Amino acid sequence: MLVKDIIKLACEFIGLETVKAGIESNNLTEEDELVCDSLVNLFNLINDEITSEYIPIYRKERVKCNDFKVNYSSLKEEPLQIISVKDICGRKIRFKAFEDHIVAIASMVEIIYTVKSERLEIDDEISSSLPERVYAYGIVREYYFLQTMFDDADVWEERFKNSLQVLQRRKSETTMARRRWL
């Protein structure tokens, strides 16, 4: 799905028909371009919220410990949260996380951590299991909040949170009652 499609849906919800038409025709006025840039920034804010609180992005990396220490700068991406640390045999080991490094008693470790989503532009593609409307709900929420329309922002906040909760419920395990043999 394209960021552009999400922005157009958000414009539809807000009632910004000229911005939506300008995006579709690739002919935005200067004023509409500022609004569009603002909506792209709001999209990135919502994407960060979703990836940090609801659907994290995991990375797994094998790195060498120098003096039982791994600096975050030696990882390919900056970690948000360290999930687990395993030794070379795949056994979980205890570790201590600090501001700029972790300490683990091993010579080589495999670190599983979460990362922040990358910043996307309007023509970029996003791969997500969430539908476009969930992102659009969040964008509209933030838009109304910035316009100090707090009652409207609360309505869209509720839609956004409810959509995420429904999607999280679908992913949880379902337990079937035990059946008896006849």
C-alpha cells in the first residue's frame, strides 16, 4: 500500500477535497502542499506509534562482545528495546542494558531487539498488515488535535484505538472446549 493512498483517505475523512484532488492529479497548490506535507508528518508519527506500541519491528543480529560489552552503535539499527540476548549455542543469557550498550558474559551474542520505523515520504510504499483506514484514523486524530478540535480528535482517537484492539484480538489464540469421544 502507498502512503499516498493513506493520505488521500485521511483527506476524505477530514473533508480536504482540494488536497485529495491535488494529490491525485499531482498538481498541488502551495497551500495544499503545506497541508499535504503536514499530513505526511502525521502519518510518520502514527507509524512510529503503531510500531513502538502495537506491532513492533524486530531485528536479530549476531555481534561480538568486546570485554563483555556490546555498544548499540555496533548494531545495524538503533534499538528501541532489547528483547533477548542468546549465546552462540542459542541459550538465553542474562544481560544488563545501559543507555548506550549492553553487558553480557559471552564472547559472541545474538541480540533480538525492536527498532523505530523508518521515515516515509508520500510516494513510498509501506508493508503492513494493518488496513489503510487504521492509519488514516490516526492521522485524522492528530490533525484535529493540532487544530484544537479536541471533541473531534476524541472521536477519531476512539476509532483508531478500537481498530487496533480488534486487530489484536484476531491474532490471539482461540481455545476450543475439549470434546468427548462418543
